[in-house]
Amino acid sequence: MVLLARNLPRQMQISRVRAARLPEFRWSPWWARGLLASLAPMVTAERVARAVELMDHFAHRTGLTSLRPRRRYLWTDAFAVCNFLGLRAATGDERHTQVALRLVDQVHRELGRHRADDPRHGWISGLPDDQGEAHPTRSGLRIGKPRPERGEDEPIDPDLEWDRDGQYFHYLTKWAHALDQVARATGRASFHVWARDLVHTAHRAFTVGPAGAKRMVWKLSIDLSRPLVPSMGQHDPLDGLVTCARLDATAADLQVASEPSLVAARLDFTEMLGRTRLATTDPLGLGGLLSDVCHLAQLDAADRDLIASLLGAAAAGLAAYAAGNEMRAPAEHRLAFRELGLAIGLGGISTLQQAGSLHRLDARVRSGVADIARFAGLGAMIEAFWLSPEHRRSLTWTEHADINDVMLATSLVPEGFLALVSPKSSGPSRI
């Protein structure tokens, strides 16, 4: 099984998308003249209105604000929580905060418990109902796949595994970020504690091997007792380290104890990251690198060496991606949510520049950001393509409508996901 960075549902479709014969398309003259850089998006009333429409439809369709059957999926819902918080900041409409809180509760009650078709019942942690509600992330959260997890004696079927439940490390870190953003937006430390519980548990469960040679498992069973896919996700140690850095910064901002401690997790993630190749040409992975840069750059204790490494890896990957033909393909041969991940990351870099946040960082980082800025208009092109109603009628969009709608909304109004606002503050972050 081929595993790419920051894998998402039905990843096996990528091989079909990339195997298609695409017309040759050369980007170099565009970048050299800098024409696309002027297309970097700005948040406008029209963009906010489009994002509100997308998120309202998502909430109704998945049973969040309607009586329809609930359909929770951890990655999508993590971005959705951030989106609702961002829309509250953009519109002043408190209903968006209430929907975000409702979504957190639904995710914990649905994905923090065993499936309806599982002989096991109750919270994954095994805690009694009242204690489970108080500590909903203590034993992780299910992915939300449509099929039950693979049984202990079942052989692995690479195609079927994509639709089977379990736990993914990189989904847990995304949810931890969503919870932490709720804590920052509301000043309620309980959400931050749930995020720390989740990362503490995930580190212990997904990290295996002896000291100096530790690695991570990509997918675990629902109860975290056995590996379902033993390979390591390319950026999982990075996800873990950046998440720990954000959480420790929030603990300081909220003036709460950093408990449970994430010191051991940070040490392990740092050691593994030293043996990890960061470069990728996968658009979602590239967007993740850039989003991590955006988050790290906002921290008081910004790791300039790590930021510079991420920018270098992203610049190399972007040059290779832009020189390819994927952006020339018709909608039927493209995966929107992966491209939109890149658009989100590029938007974050543009916002860093516009906010003047780079003066705190060294010349290497400023140079690296300038290298990325040459590709800023690529995000605008991705957005424009998927805002077209014709392209959103394609099978590759409709098959993944929930995640596509949510990540398009994030790209339109990214602040809820990217900006680390001061707790209880309505003022600006450092982006």
C-alpha cells in the first residue's frame, strides 16, 4: 500500500487520477513574470458569504442542524469547527460559535464511543457514562469510516482498508487543534485539556520502538490495542511536534497547568523528525507544511530552524508540483480536498506577509517565505476552479461533498484554522 502525507478518505482514487493522460502544460513563464502572485486572495464579504453558505449546507446535510442522520468524520469535522469559529469572528454572529460547540459535542458522543454495529458499547475508554463525558478524548476518537475495523484474524485488503474504521494519528492532531481553537475563542480551558489528553494518548499509542529508533504507526484499531496499517505517515512526527508546540503556547496564554505533560511527546517527535524526509509533491502535504509554518510563526518561542526547514521542503515540492500537469486536468481527474489543502496553506503564507509578522523571524525565514510567495496565485486558481458550479458537479466532488465543501470554506475564510487568537480576545492574532 502506498501511503502519502496526510492521507484522507478513499486515497486509492489518487492512482486513477494521476494515471490519466493529461495535456502538457508549462508553468515556468507564469511564475517568472510573477503574474499569479497578484491573485492571492483577500477575505471579502463575498468570500465570507460563500463560506457561510457552504458551512450551513454541510451542517444541515450531516445532521448537525437538522434531523437528518448524523454523519460525523473526524478530519472534516475538525476543519468545520475551525470554520465556524472563523465565521463568528468574520460576521459577529454568535450562532456560528454555538454550532461549533454543538459539533464538538456530537463528535465526542459519536466518535468517542463504539460503533452501533460493534458488540462493544459505550465510551472507547471504557469509562462510565458520566466520566466518559468528562474525559471524552481519553482513549482517542474513531475516524468515522463507513465499515467496521478489520478483525484480528482478517487479512488486510488494501482497497477495503480505506473504508474501514480505526484511529489515525494525523486526524487526532487535527481534532486537538480544533479543540484548542475553541479554547482560545471561548476562554474555556476544558477544551484545551481535552486536546492535551488526546495528544498525550496518541503519542503513547502510536509511537513504537526503542529509544533512538522510535517510529510511528499510521493506523490503529479503535481501542488502540493493535496496528491496522503499521507504516508511518510521512509527516506524522511533524504533526505531533507542531501540535505540542501550539498546545503548550495555549496553556501559557490561558494561564493553566500544562497537564498532562507533553514533554516526552515533544522529545520523541523531535527525534523522529530528525530522521524524516519532509519534501513532498502531494498538494495536501504541501499545504500542511505551509499551515505548520503559519502556526509556528505566531508562537512566542518560534522554532526558526524548523520553520526554515519546512519552507525549504515546501518550496522544492511546489516547484515540482507547479511544473506538472495536474492543474490542467479536468475536474473528473482531480481531488478537490487535496488541492484545497494547498490553497489553505498558501493563503496562510500570504497572510503572514500582509500582517507584517515576519520581522520577528530571521533572514532565512523571510527569504523562505519570499520563495513561497511566488506561488501565491496558485491558491487563487485552485479556488476559482472549484468555485465553478460545473466543476462541483463532477463525481470527484460529489463523492466527497462533505470534505470538499468544508475545505473550500476554509480556503475562503482561513482565519478560524490558521489564526491563533489570544484567549477571550476579539483582537487580531499575529496573522
